[in-house]
Amino acid sequence: MKAWGILAVSAMFALSSIGCRAEQANARAKWGICTSVDNGQKLKDAGYDYIEAGVQKFLVTQSDEAEFQKNLAAAKAGPLPVYACNSFIPAELKCVGPEANPAGVVAYAGTAFARAKQAGVKRIVFGSGKSRAIPEGFDRAKARQQFVDILRQMGPLAGENDVVVIIEPLNTKETNFINSVAEGAEIAKEANHPNICVLADFYHMALENESPDSIRQAGPMLKHCHIAEKENRLAPGTTAYDFTPYFKALKDIGYNGGISIEGRWNDFDAQLAGALKTMQTQWDAAK
């Protein structure tokens, strides 16, 4: 290659690298709330980016198409997108244990994913602590394999419908399986599909004393976040809880995905703007 060609390619590579760094440096999280589609205008007026609804209440996976279409019409008429859905698998539909029903779980998921695609939902949060809880005396290694097998079947279905399944680690008071971001990331890696990833919930991390370093270790596998204060799972700004260590970890991995408030409100309408301001101020302060 001629000298000028080498220089040109080098210059293009350098500009590309600078662009990547700039994109990461300017990455801004998207702010949302786990709430009903009916609250869309309130969230928009307060400055939020999206709504996180419920699979069972919004996608109504166990109901007929007509009921879903009503919800879909309401969402499309609303001012904000439904970016994510939680409350995924019903408690009675077991993922692990002697009563595990993998075929039923995957069929249910397939319907949820197809409806999510119609609604433009990009993230399905897989918490479902009762569904995935390991029964007392059941072999944990076998339960883990049952769960991974389900994820491996879900992955292609999620990909076909342009959604990502996000494993949500929960604290030990809510379930006895997948209680840390680190564990969730390991299982996502074992599932080995780009549409199976992991979530960081700062409330659960605080209760389990999990370091923000788990966020850094998860890296690009971390695709969604939940936020609430450690005390009584209150909305940000209620007791001045410091989220900057988590935000710093997110910035370190170039995160620009969603962060949804999932918690309790003393006064939803009155606290909306303040909660967002708290998050934005702490995000900017995280260095």
C-alpha cells in the first residue's frame, strides 16, 4: 500500500476510535418508571423517557388477543414508549424443580415476545422469583441446568421478536436463586445467546451488599437497570440515598440503557420531578 494510503487508513482508524470514545463519554442513561401506561403523560411532563409496564398486565399473555389489542391501542396513543416489561412468568408456571414445565414456560414466553414486538417493547425483565425458586431439598445444580435450558430455548424466540430477555437478580428475601448480578451474568453467559442478558437492581444489590464492581464485570451483558433507595425501597430522593457508586460503574462500561424506578412512592405525582432530578444530578456527579 502506498504511503498516502497507509496514512489515510490510519487517520480513519484514529477518527473512528475517537468517535467511539466520545460516544461512550457522552452516553446518557434513559430514565423510566415501572408503572401503568395510564401514567404516560405525567411521566412525559416530568421529563422521563419511557414506561416500564408489566407482562401480565400490559401484554396480558394469558388473555386473548382482543384484550391485548385494547392495551396496545392505549399505548400507541400515549406520549411515551413502553420500552420494557417486567412481572414475566406467573408464580404457578414453574421454571425449576420437580414441577418444572419448560414447554409451558417457553410457549408463554413466545406469546409475550410476539406481543412485545407489536408494542415496540425492547426489554423483558425476567425476575419471577416464585417461578424460579428452587424447592427445598431439590438439587441446585439440576435447577440451574433447568433454568439455563429454558433460557437457551427463549433466546432464539426473543431474537426473532427483537427483544432482549434480562435476568433480574433478586434479594434472598424474594427468592433463593440468582441473588447477585455476578450470578445472573454467569447464567446469561452459560445460556450463550445475544438476546439473554442481565439486569442490575440497585435496591437488591444494596440489600445483598453486592459491590458495584459486579456491574463492571458484567460489562456489555448488562442491558437494563432498576433503581430504588435501600430504605423501604423508596423512590430516589426520598432519603438522599447515594447512587453515585452504581452510576460510576455504569459510566465505566459506557452504559446508555434504561434505568427504571421500581419502588414505593409517598406521593407519586408530587415526587415524580424530584426523583428524576435526583437521578440526573447524581449521574452527572458520578466521576
